[in-house]
Amino acid sequence: MSVIKPSLAKGTRDFSPVEMVKRNFIYDTIKTVFRKYGYAEIQTPSFENLSTLTGKYGDEGDKLIFKILNSGEFLKDPKKKSFDFAGEDNSNKLITLISEKALRYDLTVPFARYVVMHQNDITFPFKRFQVQPVWRADRPQKGRYREFYQCDVDVVGSESLLNEAEFILIYNEALSKLGLKDFSIKINNRKILSGIAEIIGKPDLIIDMTVAIDKLDKIGLEGVSKELLERGFTETDLEKLRPVILLEGTNEEKLASLKEVLAQSETGLKGITEIEQVFDYVESLTAYGLPLTAKLELDITLARGLNYYTGCIFEVKTNEVAMGSIGGGGRYDDLTGMFGLKDLTGVGVSFGADRIYDVLEELNLFPVSTEVGTKVLISNFDAEAEKYALPIVQQFRNAGISAELYPSSAKLKKQMAYADAKNIPYVILIGGDEIASGALTLKDMQSGEQKKLTVLAILELLK
Amino acid sequence: MSVIKPSLAKGTRDFSPVEMVKRNFIYDTIKTVFRKYGYAEIQTPSFENLSTLTGKYGDEGDKLIFKILNSGEFLKDPKKKSFDFAGEDNSNKLITLISEKALRYDLTVPFARYVVMHQNDITFPFKRFQVQPVWRADRPQKGRYREFYQCDVDVVGSESLLNEAEFILIYNEALSKLGLKDFSIKINNRKILSGIAEIIGKPDLIIDMTVAIDKLDKIGLEGVSKELLERGFTETDLEKLRPVILLEGTNEEKLASLKEVLAQSETGLKGITEIEQVFDYVESLTAYGLPLTAKLELDITLARGLNYYTGCIFEVKTNEVAMGSIGGGGRYDDLTGMFGLKDLTGVGVSFGADRIYDVLEELNLFPVSTEVGTKVLISNFDAEAEKYALPIVQQFRNAGISAELYPSSAKLKKQMAYADAKNIPYVILIGGDEIASGALTLKDMQSGEQKKLTVLAILELLK
């Protein structure tokens, strides 16, 4: 076997012990909140039949799906003996011959498949969360990987806007627990956007309108106006649109203005009522408890893949660090239609765990406890000390304390370096004196302080 | 988009909420024990460069590796315009043209790659665990899937037999915590097997010997004898082998007999000393605490992929249910040699989580708490009751209790059925009386008992 210098596949990452503790801190925090609101975890397989995935993500998305080669004799048709590669059509034809499954591209389509396949076992409303990796054949770049985790939480089979309100509380609680202090949960409603397009008299251009105004943050009003003109709007339309786009003030003030603007649009008014109902729910839910940490902002420029959402739309941003959205979602009315189950409404949001990781890292918000695995290392001086230490290390473990005995009598310097590298906060030194007296030397690795204590005293201290 | 009836890819599984809670119970229990012994989690990517994986699992293994199609224009050589499929060689050649990465087949090879790539950042001994799915293009059958989890725990860079002893304690603690009461940890040593082959005068036939005697359980002494004769052993050899294979008595008695048999083999005696040392460590470690739940058995018929292991070999079986091994592992001296890092010794074991799941299910050992997600459901009688309930459901959550308010005022029967289906142990009923008096009706879903209690009293009860 020739020796090759190993490398990672392009766009993938290893996670070291320190990184894993931090990642688990994020996932565990989010999952705990999901569970508190009655959501239960499911998992779906890493690969699906190709037919389950293709055609769900648009042409660009389809190209980014990782296909898996059929195993064994992968030509299904034994009469086929050669293949002509020329042209992309032929490439596609070849794929159908040699591949029938693919890695999941997101958690939404597999969830839809799950709901349809298990519809007879599911009691609706079905509240599920799913935290699993997805794979995309994107060109890797800073912050964009070919394998990354999605954290999705959805409820299907309930029209109630209480669900929308609870997602706001879920975002608020999870992000607060992660240590964020200044973040915004933005909310919009597809029906308000439809109403605006209707009032202008261009209902068919709703997608063009929202794609353009969604860019307000990036390209400013002038840029948006230019794009709207290019996309088929007139100067007259723009005059009607501008005040809506530039809507300012509190949520109540914005809603009041919108009610006037949308007075003639039934759909638009429905969207406003929905937003108001969500705000009411949030207020009632938090009536006895703490107010929201998050700023809850009505933002009618928010669109996020509009052709998918049918009601409320959410997006979450931190105001402490320059970073894209760290979460988003909304209500959809036809999740499972693609698999033949019609009229099942749902609403869901997701957390951008990788971005949240970067935010917490930048703000130094990972708690110190996330850096600690083993709590105490017992040094190994010689065979006699080792023998003495063996039942002691086990006593710590029996008390629920993560403990190690250095596995050989290496130089003390090396053993201390080991404790340092693993961020172990305490080291117990056992030599002849300690064995004779029963008082062990406990070294606090942070302060450097040393104390002589009995095993029981140390146990009490570390518990 | 044509509607297709969705199905799972062959050999894969969905995990429902109930299954996930049970699976998490197993993983969390095992991971907690790993951490207590100083092991830290890492993760590696789901796919690796094909060159990292091929040639590591033998020809049969290589065929079971799932290859991923290159994305985009997958023909690397633009001059190549057609391909002749005839013959398997050509299939293999085609693979090199259209695939350069593959799903991981186990956690061992990616771990070896990890250690080599990060050797300058790692402080040895490196104690890591890894719990991730692996994929194999096996023919699916009962209990065998194409995607399944492995739970591996290894230490590299330490020769100490303390590690072996601690793996025995790790198995003992994790499986006891999972509720198993009668299980055996079998131990053997490659050096003892080498010694036996040496004494018989057939050191080159060690693999044939161990493959045959490993089957003692299944085919009995007669079957083993027949196979040994077929594999090049003589009747004279068998006379020497039989007493060794049939070794009975306590571990001490077996070791005493083996010492006589292997008196002329330096390697064999080394193996015995290693086993004795491991037993000594286990005894010292447990000197002050509870004795092992597990039966620790020297079993010299144990081989498990012998060409890989160089020292101790482990296998774990439950005696309560007929089931293959639920764990195994051993010491290896050349994990990372395949990637050019020589002489790094390591030892590791793994847990067969899927089989453990089946065992716990069969013995009804999953704790009741694993069936509970949401602890209390507040019924939704009408708009007034909903309004009254909103701050209350949030009070429960603020107290760390998983709670739901049914999201609409559906028929009570439907709401109760929802609580039943989700195994929610308590339902709070709020009607006009309850709102007037402030005493809510708490229904225990198991006993059917109903009590009138204030919110605070219910909070105390459920905490």
C-alpha cells in the first residue's frame, strides 16, 4: 500500500475536541428550548432516492445535489456497453444510468417525505425538530462549506398563529441563553407584500417587487428604485411604493400606516391582522415573565424566498457583530403537495448554527465550562504512586467527576503539559509524602496554588 | 412537477420522536461515561477523498464504499468523449474518472487521517470518542442497514495497559447504566494466540487457526477440528490444540494452564503477563467501589479481525438475550502507518448501538422518562380560556418544564387524543369555573385522576 499524505475533501471540516464542546453547547441549548416548547426530535437518512430530491430546489439547486454512484455493477441496463459523454444532456442521461440516490440538500424536503410516508402514525399538529448535516456541491469559500448542519423546527397541521408567536419566543430564549444581548427578530407577511403589489396594480410583479426591495439594506433606495424600473415598474408605481418601503416608527405606527395604504386590499389587511395577532400572542405569553430580549421588528422589505412562504416570514440578525441572518423561516401552505398530500399547512424556522458559532466566538461568549472536559488529572509518579492512585481516580468517577490518571510515569513536566493542553483545571500530585500522610497535593492549574487535602476533601471541592 | 409516491432509499431508516428519545438515551449514556474517563469528542466529515478510503478495507470492503459523483462536469479529462463500460476493469476505470470522494465506511480510517493531519496540535496520549453514522453498500437485511451509527472510543500514543483496564470499566459502567444486568466482557490477547501457533509449530497458520477456533460457539469442537484439518493442521497439532481450546475454570485457572502450555513461547508468556496486568488494574481501580457488574472472562477463542489487533482483544455479549456481540475492540500498533505516521500505538473499543437498542427494547429496559417529551398540555377550550392560559404555559417553560398550549380550540376529545399520542403525562383543563376560581383542573393521564390546583401548586408538583 503506497503511503499518501492525507487531506480533507474540499469544503469539509474536522471538528477538534474544543470545537465539538462549543458546537455541542450551541446544539444542546437550542434543542433544550425546542423540547420545552413541545417539539420532538426526528432524524431522516443521509441519502434519499434521487427522485425524492430532484426538481425541488430549482435548476441551480439540482446542480448542487451530491449524487451517489450505484454500487456494484452500476449500469442498470446490461445491454448498454458504452456511453458518449459529449454534451451536458448526455451527462445528465449518464447520471440516471449510474446513480439513483443522493445526499440530502436540506431538511425540508426529507421532512415533507417523512410526513407523507408516516401520515397515518402522526398525530397532528406535528411538532418536530431536526438537527442534522446537509450537503451542497457549492464552490467552497470562507464560511461556506459543502457539509454543514441545519437546525430546523416546524409544526405542520395547525393554522394557529400561536405557533408563529412561540417561534419568536423560541428564538428569543435560545439566543439569550447562548449569551446574545442585542438581536432583532424581523417579521413580515407575504399577504402584506401581495397587498402592496395589488394596490400598485401590479400583482403579477410581486416577486420582482420583493426581490428588489429585499435589497434595500445593501443597495439603498436609489438602487432599489433603479431595479424596480428595470423590472417593469413605472415612476408612478415608485411614488406609491416609496413611502411603504421607507416606513418608519414603532411597529404600531408602521401597522397604522399600512392599514391606510392597504385599505383597499383584502389580502393586505389580512396580513396586517395576522401580524397583530402574533404580536398579541407574544404579549400575552410574556405577560407574567420577562419581556423579550430581542427587538421584534415589523420589516416589510423582508422576503426570503417568497414563492415558498404564504403567511408570516421571519429573519433574525444580531446587532453586535456584522453578520448575515442567523435564522429565518415562515409559514408555508403546501409543504407536502410535492408528494401528493395536499392542504397541509405548516410553519417553521431554522437556526444558522455555523454563523451563531462565529458570532459567539467573536463576542467571546462561550462559557468557560465549555473549555473543560476532564476536571482532574492525577499525576503518575512511579509504580507505587500509580497503585495508590488507581482506586482514587475511580472514586472521582463514581462521584460523577470526570477524572484521569496519567497512564504512565512520564516526566512530571510532560504530565503537566498534558493537563495544560486539555485545559484540565486541577492536578493531584501523589509522591511518597502524600502516600505516607494521606494528604494529597491539589494544584489549581489556573492560579498555580497548591493545597494538601484528603481525597474526601478534594471530592467535596470538585463536586 | 409530477407527484411521486415517496419512499426511503434501500437500507435506510427514519427515526420517529419515540425512537429518537430512546436512541439519545443510549448515546447520551455512553457519551457521559466516555467523558468521565477523560475522552473528548471529535467529528470528521461524512465524505473523504476516495484515496483516503480505498485499499484500507480489503477488496470486499472497497466494493461496499459508497462513491459520490463529481459535481458539475464530472469528466475531469475534457478530451475523453465516450466510455466503454464492458468488463469490470472498465467500470473501475470509469469510477476514477467520475468520482473522487466517498462516504466514510467506518470511523477508524477517518480517525487515523485526523491524527496524522493534526499531529502537531494533538497532545498525546490522545483520548477521543466519535459517535457518527457510517455507510456501507451492503445488501440490506433484518438488522443490517446501509446507514448506521458507530460509537468508537480510542486512545493513541499510550502503551499503558491501564487504558485496556479502563475500557473494561467503561463497558461495565455504560452497559450497567443502560440497565443490563447480566453481560460478559471477554478478553484475549493476540500474543497468546501467536504463542499457541508457535508451540504447535505452525506460526504461519495463526490466521487459519484463529479463524477456525473463533467458530467454537457456532460449530462446536468437531466442526472446529474438521476446519483445522482442512486448513493445514495435522491430527498431532489438534491433540495439542484441543486442551487449549477447551480451557475451563476461572480466569486464574485458565491463566495457570496457559502458562504451562506456553512456557516455551516468549510471545505467549508476554500475552499472559499483559492479561494479568489488565486484571490487576481492574482490581485496583474497583478496590473501594462497587465490583464489576460484568463477568470478565478470558476467552482464548476470541479473535475479531485478528490481522488488525496486536495486543488485547475485547468482545462484549449480553447473556439476557440471544444477540451477537454488542461491542468489541482491542490494541493495534499501526493505526496511522497507512498515512505515513509510524509506531503510534493505540487501543480502542466500540459500542454496537443498534444492537444495544434491540436488547433494551426486548428487555423493556428503556426508562419511562424516555417516553416523555412534553410534560404538560394545557387544553384550549375557547378564546377566553386561551387568553387566560397564554401566560401560564410560559410560566411552566420559564420554570424549565416542557409545556404546550393546544394551538386551537378543537374538540376536547381531539386534544386528549393528542396528549395520549405524545405520551404527555398531565393535562390542565381550563374552563369558566377554573378562570373564575383560579383553581385549574389537573388531570393525571396515567391514573385518570383529576385535582383542582393553583398554577403555583401545579408548578411545584411538576418540577
